[in-house]
Amino acid sequence: MDFVFEQIRVGGDRNFAYLLGDRAAGAAAAVDPAFDPDAVHARAAAQGLDVAWILNTHGHGDHVNGNARLKKRTGAPVAAHASLKPDHPLGDGDVLRVGSLEIHALFTPGHSPDHLVFWLPAQRVGITGGLLFVGRLGGPA
């Protein structure tokens, strides 16, 4: 498996989306597509990946506002905390699979009451959304 981990600047106040993929399986998860889901889709295509899941770290508009557009382009279901009423509700400890990747949802309320961190233990990668920033912490909602 070739692990794909790509950070994609999507605008807003230093908002980033993330592409987590398994090149051998040709599948990826797009995390927080936000303001520029077309850029996320383009990067997946450039990597030879189909977006199989759209994941949200939390429900703030600057993280979820690209969901509908990316879902329309890819048909991928949205997975997020159950309180957001996504296609696939996630709770603490739930695991999604993308090819051979295991993406664990860790419930981390604080920045928002619906916040999840996505942890890939085999790759030692965590996606924190608005919880952690370079040089500071995300404030409570």
C-alpha cells in the first residue's frame, strides 16, 4: 500500500482539507472539504484516487460547507459526529476503512461539542480539524 496524505489549502481562516488515501486500492477519504471541494476532488484525481468518504472533524460551516458539492461530484457518503445527522454517524472509537487504511474516530469535544479527531494508528497520523493550530489551540465554540 502506498499511503497518500495531502494537506490542501481551501481558503477561509487558514482552513485546510486533507486527503487520506490508499494508492493500491485507488480510494481516499476527503476530510473537511470546506470552501474548495473542487480542489480536493482535483487532488484526488491527480493522485489516481476516488473519494470514497467525506469526513468532517466538526460541524462549523468553514469545515462542512463543501460537503454537498463534493458528494454530488463523487457520490461519497458524509461521515461525522452523529449530532450532525450525516449519512454515516460516527462515535468515539468507530473505525472507517479506506482500502487498507483504518481511520479511527476519537470524540474530542471542546472546540465544538461535536468534534472528532481522525487517527490512523498504522501511519501515526492524526487530523485534528479546528482543535489544534500551529502555535495555538482552537477556542471553544
